[in-house]
Amino acid sequence: MHDANAPIREPEIYEIRIQGHLQDKWSERFFGLDLTREDDGSTTLSGPLPDQTALHSILQRISNLNLRLISVSEIQQDPENK
């Protein structure tokens, strides 16, 4: 049950790096995260996710697609930019 007095949580910003270059069309499979193809041959998925369930869903999808996960980082938001 939702507590009406609980603070509303802002989406967390994540940066997920995987080995290999993904095409832009894959963005919709990853909750619309931005895809950046890096010079080292990896792809960075970045952007806000509503909750940990969404993060785990993306990580499971990466595993199911047999993609190699390099790193997962939560990006700290600047409180003045909220």
C-alpha cells in the first residue's frame, strides 16, 4: 500500500556499458535509454529508470541476448538541476 506521506522518488540515472556496438533501434528494447557507441567498441546505455525493477529487467535482457556486460553505474544527479 502506498504511503501518502512518503516522498516522491525521482527516477535514478544509470549508465550501463556493454561490449559491442548496438544499433539505435535497440533503444526501445532498453526502456528508451540513449545508446552511445564508444570508440573502444562498446555501447553505453544511459538515462533515467523509474525503479530497480526496470534496471533488473534491462540486465536480464542483456543476459538473454548474450551480450557482455562491462559495467553498471548510478549517476549522481546535481541537486540544483532537479
